[in-house]
Amino acid sequence: MLVLVAPGQGAQTPGFLIPWLDLPGVEDRLREWSEAIDLDLVHYGTKATEDEIRDTAVAQPLLVASALISARQLFPTPEALAGQVGAAAGHSVGELAAAALTGTITDAEAMALVRRRGLAMAEAAAVTETGMAALLGGDEDVVLPHLEKLGLTPANVNGAGQIVAAGTVEQIAALVADKPEGTRRVVPLKVAGAFHTHHMAPAVSALEAAVTELSPADPCTRYVSNKDGQVVTSGQDVVQRLVGQVANPVRWDRCTETFKELGATALVEAAPGGTLTGLAKRALPGVKTLALKTPDDLDAARELIATAADAAPAASAE
């Protein structure tokens, strides 16, 4: 069974969209979305600096656009995806891409919603100077109490020995200076806020208003939620989870457990791929993985998809 995943904030790098613009129709689609959301995706994906694309209001639409552009090369429609993919999920903002890819919302709706999300989260982040840092290694029973002692929130519990802490810049600095016993490294992330914590509560209200404009469909293949790793079959439930998830921890570890329980044999990560395939290699031994970094990876992805389809038929969302 094939799993399709979309990465979250921090996966972006300067110029990462450049090779994708060579594909037919990609630049036109990006310019169409750019006009609709009043953000020049082509510029930010090709010429902008690392600091410019760290901006939450820029990074989030860029990431959803790249996930959609790359995954649509393999699965042009939700129906095509349903015939070959057994489950789909996204990490944090990647959930919006997963919602579109599974047909819960349209690509255009995902882009409009992620623009609102990015702006609302950037505004919430501006209230207090906050950030996030990844802890590599260490036992949860040791790490979590240590974070609580420092006033930090375990915003992403990613599994495979990785937890992402979020809080004020002073709290992050204290963590860097005093990491939990058994933790190999503490790595500050390229994000501009303490996402998935109480600091993002104002953004929840903004998204609640935004989603009233949507008429979501039920996903056409299994949609695995960051909230708890559960398979969600109601489109309305998917959308409500997208709203609440802004201020709640990402439980990617539970998503991974669900992939395992469903019988995953292969995993493809949409562009800019790498982060989630790295986690999968550690948490899902024996599962074949492929990250879409550039269009050069598409042929290998098609081969992996065909192999996964031969190994086990894709399951519907029922």
C-alpha cells in the first residue's frame, strides 16, 4: 500500500521551485494562484532569500503550492490518487495539500485557505517573539518533563526520536543551553513562531471564519489526521481539524503508527521532499520511500507507485 505525504514549514529552501517551472503548465498554474491570493509564488519560489521565505505568510502558501504541483504530476485528479494511494497525510501546513489531493477541498480553496492561515499565524506570532527547535534523540519520558520545566510545548511529536519544542525565544535559548539528558542535539528551526501552541490561538478564530466559505467533500482515499493519527472519512471533520490543529500539537508519530497498521509498503513525499522520508526511514523499517525534490525524481516515483500497486491494491476511504 502506498502512502502520500506532504511536508510542513521549514522544508522550504531558496530557489526550490526553479526546476518545477520547466514542466508544462506549472508556471501558468502558479501565476494563477499568485493572482488569486495576492502573493507572487514564482518570485518567492525562485529568487527570494532564505529570510524572505522564512516569513510564515510566504512559506506556507509556497509549501502547499509545491506539494500540489509535484503530486499532481503523479496523480492529476483525486480520483486518480484514490486508485493508487491507500492513505494520505500532511505534516502541519502540509495537511491542506493532503486535503486538496484527496478531494476534500479544491486546489484553489487550499491555496486561499493557506494564505489566510499564513497571514493569521504570522499576525499571532508577532505578538510575542517565539520559535521552535527540534530535539534529536532522547526518551520521551525524559524529554517531555524537561520541556514542561522550561515552559515549552512539545508542538510536534514526530516519532523516530524527534520532538519539536515551541515557546518564546528565551525558552528556546534555555533549551539549547540545557538540553534533556540523552538528547544528541537541539536544532533551532527556520520558522517564525511557536506553531501548534497556545501562542497561535488568535489564528484559530481567523480560520474558523475562513472555512465557513467552504463546502468540503468527503475524502476519496484515507485521510490521516495530525490531531491523533486517526483516519477521517468526513470532509467537514477534516476541515474542522485543519482549523484546530493550528494551536494543537502535531502527532506525526501517531500518523506513522496508522500507516504501519494499514500495511504501508511504500511512501512518497511531495516536494520539497526529504524531511518526512527521513522520519519514515527510521520509523517504518522495510517501507520503501521516495522524496520528490525535483522533476528528475518523478520517473522513480512512478516506478515505486507501480510496485506498490502490484504489492497491494489501494484502499478507499471507506
